[in-house]
Amino acid sequence: MLRDRYEINDFDFGLVYLPDLDLFYVFPVAVFIRYASEIHMVEADKRQRKPESANYRDAWELILQWAAQKETFV
């Protein structure tokens, strides 16, 4: 089955929840759609460098900032 790709206007944020670790990731739509078809979340301390996804771990402030911009824009 061939699916359409997400577009920048389809949604504002993509949320990823890892139940085993009780962690949320809050991805802005532009970041989320760059992952294309799969997101591999690696939670390990033994990595040489921090993955880009670490910037979005529990990043609820991104939604708050976005909402504040929309609120003051109206």
C-alpha cells in the first residue's frame, strides 16, 4: 500500500510516546516529516554524540511558544 507523505500544513506537531520509558517527544511538523517513513528512537547513554531527537525529548515548551505566537498574532 502506497501512502501519501505528510505535508507541512497537515498538522503542527508530531508526538511520539515511548511507554517503556515513559518519555514523550514533541516534534515540530518540519522535523517530523524529515524522518520520512520511520523514526528510530534510541535511548542509550553509550552514544558518542547526542541524536537530534534528544532536542525534542519532553519539549512541551515548543507547543507553548507556538500557541503564544498564534495567540498574540490574532
